[in-house]
Amino acid sequence: KQEVTQIPAALSVPEGENLVLNCSFTDSAIYNLQWFRQDPGKGLTSLLLIQSSQREQTSGRLNASLDKSSGRSTLYIAASQPGDSATYLCAVSGGSYIPTFGRGTSLIVHP
Amino acid sequence: DAGVIQSPRHEVTEMGQEVTLRCKPISGHDYLFWYRQTMMRGLELLIYFNNNVPIDDSGMPEDRFSAKMPNASFSTLKIQPSEPRDSAVYFCASSLSQGVVETQYFGPGTRLLVL
């Protein structure tokens, strides 16, 4: 059974810092990995999707990498802003297409 | 497109009552997912449909939960009878798969409180 772990569970940083959020998974036979953002009281918004054949994806200040062999992904946030404050979730999909979500990293960026 | 639409946004009910949550997926999407999110267990997949057919309901906690998708634009998740431990946020998501796994689009969720 796939297990997804996200470290750290919570993070508080001053504005302007570069951040790295970590996601690890136990079964490397995946189809894709997604990073989502969830604002308080809201649904999830997809940030980046990495197919199993890819190593990384970039969108603006966000960069996600994937290392299937080691079962790891990182989400890099450059020059963090208060508006980046949210919970970030990692989800891994395997052959059954059932995504497994991590518990998320709660990020606070203070001015 | 308006995105995934869920109703109601909030529901407060008493133990033993029937609860029906509704979802309208994004037009053209062929996958629909129901999730439950709690502080204790995080985000759990309950059931998902492909082309209106339930594919995997192994995440449905017990027989009190049922889900239907009578057509491509509507799905329901019903809890009967409801219990306090069912209190959670229930999300519906949809996606389009064209041979490769595509991203999921989530609705805003229904916040359920069972007293």
C-alpha cells in the first residue's frame, strides 16, 4: 500500500526566503505526482503535475522535482510571499489511478 | 467553466438524519472522485467513478455511505443514518483522462457537522 509522508508538517518563515517542502512515497511504481495548495476553508488547487517520465516541472516561482528511484519529491518556492501561506499537499497516483495524499505541510510566510 | 460545484457548502444535522451531498463535475470530465478530509485522518478517497460507473468504493467507510452518478453532470454522496464521527469536509473532484493521468480539479467542499 502506498504511503506518502510530508516533512515538515508546519513551517513558518519570513517573507523573501526560499523554501523546500519534501514529499516521500514508499512505492516507486507511480504514474504521476501532484502538488496541491489548500487555503483555509477551501478546496485543493493543483499547482504542478509531474508525470513519471519527467524529472521536474516549473511554474513561476514554483519548481517541483521527482526522483522515482528514491521515492522523493520536493517543492521549491522561491522568494516566498505572505500570499504563499497555505497548506501544501503532495499526491501520488499509481496504476490503479487512485491518488494517495500526504498530510500536507502548513506554511506561514510572515511579512 | 464554473469549475466543480458542490452543494450545500455547509450542513448541520442531527445524528440519525439522512444527509445528501451533491456535486456537478466540470463539463466533459470523465472521472469523478469523492473525498473526506478530517484533522485526524487527512484526505481520504471514498469512491471514484469513470464515465458514470463506480470503479472503486473501497474507501467508503461503511454501508451507511452510498454514492451515485446517474449522469455525467451529477453525483450524490448519501449518508444514512448520519453519526457524529461523519463530521468532516467532503470534497468532490473531477478530471479528464486522455490516455494519461490528468490533474484533478476540486470543488470547494461541503462542511458537514453531525450533532
